[in-house]
Amino acid sequence: MTTVPTGAADQSPGEIMAREIAEQPAVLQRVLDEGLPAIREVAAEITRRRPRFVLLTARGTSDNAAYYAKYLIEVLLGLPTGLTSMSTATAYGARPDLTDVLSITVSQSGGSPDLVAYTETAKAAGALTLAVTNVAGSPVNRASELSLDVLAGPEKALPATKTYTAELLTLYLLIDAVRGGDGTATKALPEQAAAILDRHDEVANLAERYRFASRLVITSRGYGYPTAREAALKVMETSYLPAHAFSGADLLHGPLAMVDNVSPVIAIASEGAGGKALEPVLDRLRERGADLVVVGSQAHVEGASAGFVLPSGVAEEVAPVLEILPLQRLAYEVTMARGLNPDAPRALAKVTETK
């Protein structure tokens, strides 16, 4: 049975998701204007505590935001970072020594029982715990020593859009503040996001390629890989089109065999080291005759079947905030073209009660 968001019965199909996608420039600006004092306060406490390792705990869309944070922490802070397997604690009762570990739980709702349980376990095991959520005072917040509100506002569509980009920006600003940065690389993001979202006709044209597709491969490397994962999730949960996300390196280690001259592939290839590392993968995809669409820099788009050019000069570590926007809209357009309602995908609920 499909869970319909509150008020969705009075809305046209897709109206809520489209509205929340469009809200993202304002949400990003709110994080920059209102969120920074709390972010800097938390960053100061993390710096004071000097963690030796970082653990990230999340599910679903927030898991992809956590994956992005993993890249940031390892690259910008030089700290080893892992994604938790919550069942080690919740199902198997493992109690690792987490002394001097920073444990960050990322969640839109902060209400999933396994997230709460693992956060409580981490705190009891000696970790400094931080909740990054969109619900101040959620169970995860209450279980954590520190907390940050991503300030996205109520999200009514079941597919998360504005909470995802708000999580990305909040996590970047936090990690940048820990390294002593002032967030300069993020200042233009709201304006750039608005310009990208104004190009909805381009995305609608791209969506026609996938209206009757039976599967989709999405790939990237580096900071773009979490974007590939989130884009695949958005496509699957809204249009029910099987979408497989691969690191470009992993794609070459076997899955490339399923790509042929009728296979649709989306690659995220922005400026920077990740886009450069993806270039051999793009060459192999072209050799196989894949229908290759690139979201990224002008140089990478030029060699593809089609693409969506992102703004130039954006720091690679903040580019994921912009990369996901046309892909969220693509998921919406494909879903609408298939006659489905992206606001209320079947079998989904806003708070997933995993244990």
C-alpha cells in the first residue's frame, strides 16, 4: 500500500516534488545565512576533542550524503572515515571501543530506530556523537551530544530532494570549518542552483531518452560518486526504472560487460580530479557505443551523445550540491512521462522503521 504524503490527495501528481526541488536555492541560502553560527560552534567542539577516526551512520538518501562526507573528511581533514554497519550493534550486539571517535548520524527525520540505537551505542562506547537532521529535537538528536539542523523546512514529497542538498551543504561547511575554512567556495551556490533549475526544458528533453528504458547505468568517480548513487536512488524510487550506480573504477571491473550500443548510461564528470579519473571510463563507454549522457563540465559533455553542462569554476568538493539538481529533475520528468506520481511512490514512507 502506498503512503500518500499529507495534503498530496489535493495536489496534482508531481506538484509537491517539483515545488520542493524548486525550493533548493532558498534552502541553500538559509543554511549559509542562518546555519553557520551553529555549524562553527560544533566545529570548534570537534576540533577541541581531536577525534582520531570518524564513523558515519545513515540510511537511504542520507547515506549518500554521508558518503559525500566520507570523501570530504578523508581528503580535507586527513582522518580515516568509515560507514557503519548498524546491524553489527543492533542485531549482533557488538560493542567496539569508540574512544576518541567522532560518530556522525545523518538523517532527514532522525526517527529510524536503528539510527537511534546505533547512536546510543556509539555514545556509550566513548564516541563524540553528532546528529545532522532536518528535525530539531528528533530521537537521534536527543541521543547525540551535539546536533545540527539542516534547515530545509518540512519536506512533504516522499522522495527527498531539498533535505539532501541541505545535508550536503551543512556537512561541507562543518568539515570546512574544522579545517579552518570560511566557506568561501559555497557563496555562489544558491545563485548557481537557481540558474540550473531554470533550465528545466533541457532536462525534460533528456528525459525522453529514458521514457521506455528497461535499465539505466549511472557512474562517476571521486566526489561525484555519491551523486551517482543518489541519482540512481531517485530514479528507482520515483519511476521504478532499475538504475545501477557504479564507481567508474568498479564499472570497468566487470559490470561494463552489460553495456552495449543500446544501453543508456549517465556519467557525472565535473571539473577536477574526479572528472579526470573518469575519462578512461568515458572512452570505454564510447567504444561500446553506449547512449552516453554526461552531466558535468563542457569538455566532458562535448564527447557524449548528449549532456547537461554545469557551471565552470566551481570547487570540486562542493560541486555535488549542484550536480544532483538536474538529476533530481530528470527523475521527476521520467516519472511524469511514465504516467506515475513522484510525490507518493508505492511502498515508501517518510520515516523508515528499520531496526
